[in-house]
Amino acid sequence: MPIITSRDHPLVKQLIRLEGSSQYRKKAGLTLLDGIHLIQIYCSVLGMPENLIVSQSYIDDAENEHFLTILFGHALPKITITSDALFRAISPVKTPSGVLALITIPQLKKDAGNGKEIFSVLLEAIQDPGNLGSILRSAAAASIRDVYLSPQCADAWSPKTLRAAMGAHFFLRIHENSDLQQVAQQFPGTVIATSIQASRNLFEIPLSGPTAFVFGNEGAGLSKELIQVVDENIVIPMPGKTESLNAAAAAAICFFEKVRQDKVFAAANLGTK
């Protein structure tokens, strides 16, 4: 199999643009997965990638080649080999893993469930890809189904966000460029925002019904317009001396308090039958 060594190769040019440009990713409908862990999760949920890009040293390792055979079986995807130097230029990380997957960004499909939104999260202007990815990872772990992103959020499908989310994307319905005020007003349950000025705390309110949490920009918080349409403003108790929590940490605490309450509620109902 020939080894690509030139940055002028059309595929290499495309990969570099995909790594660096949100606009180009959206236009092409493609993105990059870095590392075998993400690729494994993608394959288990959505099937074959468009193309597997590997460095020469990666594919020359017999163990790696054997692992790819185990992962994909005999029906291997298209594989493109680049020189190690060129792979470093393509890779979105400083220490490349040696394997990338070019994938089609999944289309948002009509919900196959019962159509009722039970647990959702609304994100307004979350601008750090690492924070966004961490929130998505916690959301998937807590069994959230729908995530709504305002137009000012970081690109959900950037390589940085994908790495931080560790495969969570493929278990969520991610709605980009959402009108969060409209989503909040139409949500069939309680919409909850966090605020350091709130009088009620997270552990004092019932979360057993349909619930949507709302989180805002890392520095500015939520807009006044969005705060006005939520049902509850709550604070996360912080007995320590810090003034606030990282957005991703606050989200995880809220998500898993709902998970805890749902479990308690289900156990109580089971005990009354």
C-alpha cells in the first residue's frame, strides 16, 4: 500500500482543514476521531468510518495491525497510510496516537423512543471545547437524551470536543444552533438553572419528573432572557471558600443528583406495590 508523504495530497489538505475549521466541518459534514478508543465506540454504535488514516510506524507494528483486524473483521475500512512526519502535521494532538478516523457527522434522526423528553440539558454559549465535551460525557453517563446548544457554543463536533467527550456524542441527540428560550418554554417538565443568587439549593428540590438543566457561559453565566423563562433557579451548596464551580463540574453534580433522586423515587414506588 503506498505511503503518502506530501502535504499537497488532496486528502491531507482536507484533513488539515477539517482539524482547523468549524465552518469547513459543517460544510463537508465530516470530522476526525483521534485514537482507537473513540474509533471503537463509533464503530460499535454507527459502523465503519469513511477512512482510517494511520501513520507508517503504527501500521508497521504487528500488534496494531492485528488489533485492527479484530476490530473490523475481514471487512476493513479504507485505510490510508502517511509518513510519521506527515501524520504529526495532520493530527489534532501534540502526541499523536498514530490512528485517525474520518467520519460523517451523524444526522439528527427522529427520536425512536416514546417522543417524551424526560431528561435534557440546555447549554448557552459554552465556549471551551473541553468543558463542552466534559458536559456531554456526564450527560451520556447520566442517561440524558437531548442536548441543546445555543449558536454561541463551541463546535460540538470539533476534534477537541470529541476527545473530551470520550464517545458520548454517539449516545446523545445533539441539537446545535437551538433557540434555548423556545426549547425551555416548550419543555414538558421543570427547567432548572443554576445561579449563585438563588435561594433554593439543588438538594432541596424534587427532580423525579421530566427535568431540563440549563448552564451558561463560563464567565458571563446565563443571559437574562433565558433566566426569565426557567421554572427554578437553584444554587449548588459550596461550604468551601471558592466562589463558583467549573461549568462541567456543576453540570455533573446536577445530573447525578437527578439520577440519585430517580433511583430513590423508583425504589419507593416499587415498595408501595
